Amino acid sequence: MLYYFLVPLAKDHILFNVFRYLTFRSFMALITALVISLLIGPPLIRRLRRWQHGGETVREDTPERHRGKRGTPTMGGVVILTAILATTLLWANLKNRYVWVAILATLGFGLIGVWDDTAKLRTRRGLSMRVKLGTQVLLTLALLQIVWWQPPSAWLPVLAIPFFKGWLINLGWLWIPFALLVIVGASNAVNLTDGLDGLAIGPVIMAGGAFGIIAYLTGNFKAADYLKILNVRGAGELTVFCGALIGAAIGFLWFNCHPAEVFMGDAGSLALGGAIGTLAVLTKAELLLPLIGGLYVVEAVSVIVQVASFKLTGRRVFRMAPLHHHYELSGWAEPKIVVRFWIVSFALALLALTTLKLR
Ligand code: 57M
């Protein structure tokens, strides 16, 4: 919004020219989202605690040390959503189609999460997997139409292979189900990971930073040409969205660090995963997502391996899945698990960025 109103003033006052710069607006978005989340966090958490009459219940089969978490309010994701959406509307160029796809993905997945969280609080069961997945698929297909048809973008179905400069695969219409899998998969992988204080939100900060850099480079013709990556005109504006994502995530971490005052709920985990998956698709970094969101992938794969092994052999591979519970039952303290998982996540995000040069 500020872009729309202030950039035209640069004709009379050169100072307003600064609002034209992506770097300035992205940095200001990070600061704005951080301040918003820190300011609205306390009153919202108090309201969630009051409304939830003692917060989340903890399942019987959850590791013993989670018993003390009973009563922690959930749906703290509303803090994250508010900070991201308000900040992006304030600092991004709202004539940019990709910004709207990112906003609608975050809001849409977040509303599905709110629906599931309120159902869980009311009935302790939540939405059925069929309803939850079905609404996610319909939302994602609707979003993909926005980028697929207006105008038809030649680069969209093309996948760039990391490490191999110039190796491109054109999926054609198959890109639609592929992009659907990326976005819905990312959303549910973050959801599975959100099982320890700060565990899911930390890697969001790293993913926001990595995708912010990738969006900036992908949207910059000279940089994309130099790095031999796909140039997506207009994708650079997603850097502002990534600034908001990072700021909101840091602000939420202030309340979600151990011992957590609030859980993000599906309202946060589905929204953040949907946002990260959408960023990967819009910046043509789909094949880098398994690195940038490496922790989420490992957590989801640990569940798949555990369930498959149990069904096929009757034996578990891990003490408990997702992987963070395995380390809990191995005696690791919660903060130790979280910080070590963050370190791995950070290293994987850095590795992903090096592939932009090592090609
Ligand atoms: C999402 N939710 C947390 C909180 C958060 C198929 C199976 C792998 C599904 C999986 C499952 O139920 N996943 C749901 C994980 C829950 O967190 C809530 O959910 C929101 C995220 N969607 O925002 O509202 C609990 O996690 C803890 N927590 C924190 N700090 C946080 O900041 O401590 C969350 C956020 C919270 C709190 O205790 O209540 C969760 O763990 O349910 N199931 C599991 O993950 C279960 N694993 C399991 O059953 N493994 C089996 C098979 C199925 C693979 C096996 O290993 O044999 C574990 N989770 C629970 N109980 N609750 C273990 C059993």
C-alpha cells in the first residue's frame, strides 16, 4: 500500500524514492511484522487462554514430559497470520500477482487450520483427514490457476535441477499435480513437526531468509542470468513477503520458546507450511525445498518409515515418530532437541543457497 501511495511522490521529493527499493521494503517488513507480533502477542494469548478454558489437552499416548504442557493455549498462529498479512499489505506492491498468491495461500491454509483447531477444542477430534486434505487440495488448485492462466507463463512448468546449470525439465500440465504435492506436502510436514516448543517456528525463519534471497535473485534479470537460474519477472516482490514471514516468526518465537506460553496450532503450522510451499513454487525452487525445508521433510519421512515398518513387520524403527519424539524418549532435553534440529535446518538452508552458485 505504501508503495502505491509514496513512490509517485518521488517526483517531487527524492527521499520517497527509497520506497521503490525491494531491500528497503523487505527490511522494513521484517521490522514491522516483528513489532506487530510482539505487541499483539500478549493480549491475544490472554484471550486464547480465557476462551480455551485452560488451553490444549495433551493426548494420553504423548511422551510423559508433555503432561506439564496441559493448559497451554493453542491457535497462536493467529498472531503470525495477523503480523504477516498486515505487514505484506502495508509494504508490498499490491499490483504484483505473486504477492497475492502468497497472501491467499497463507490466509487460506490458516483458515483451514483455525477450522481444525476450533473443532479440536470443541470435540477433541478435529477435522477428518479427508476434509482437511480435501480443502487444502481445492484451495491449492484454485491458487495455481491464478499463476497458470494469467498470462500463460512459459517458465511455470519448467523445473531447474539443482547443481546442474541449464538442466531443465518441462513438466507441461503435470506441473499442476506436482505443485499441488509440494504445497500441500509442505503444509502437512510443518504441521507434523510442530510438536516441541519452538521446533516448527525456528526453521520458518531460515526458510523465509533462504526464499527471500532466492526470490530477489530470481526476480532480478542480471542476477538470474549470472547464476543461470530461471528468471521470473515479478517474483522479486516476494522478498517483501519473506521479510514479513521472518519478522512474524521471530516475534512468535518470543512466546513459543521453551517453556511455551502458546502453541501455534494448525492455524499457524498449516499456514506457514502452505506459505513455504507456495514460495518454493513461485520462485521455481521446488527442488530446493527438500533442503530449505529439510527438517520438515525428515520429520514427515520418519512418520512414513515408522508407519510402513509397523504395518509390514509389526516393528517400529523409531521409539516414536515424528523424529523429535524419538529423541525425547531417548532422554534428550526438549531445548537440546529443538536447538540441534535448528542447527541442522540452518545448515541445509545454507547448502541450498550454495547450489545457486555451484552449478
Ligand atoms: C500435529 N501435534 C502435536 C499444538 C500445535 C500420523 C501421526 C504421526 C500424527 C501425529 C499428530 O497427531 N500430529 C499432529 C502434531 C501437539 O501439538 C499441537 O498440534 C499443533 C500443530 N498441529 O501447535 O497445538 C502436541 O505437541 C506438543 N507441542 C509442544 N510445543 C509446541 O510449540 O510441546 C506442540 C507445539 C501438543 C504439545 O504436547 O499437545 C502432537 O504431538 O500431537 N501424531 C503424533 O505426532 C504422535 N505420534 C505417533 O502417534 N506416532 C506413532 C505412529 C502414528 C507414527 C508411532 O510412533 O508409532 C505423537 N503425538 C502425540 N502423541 N500427541 C506421539 C503421541
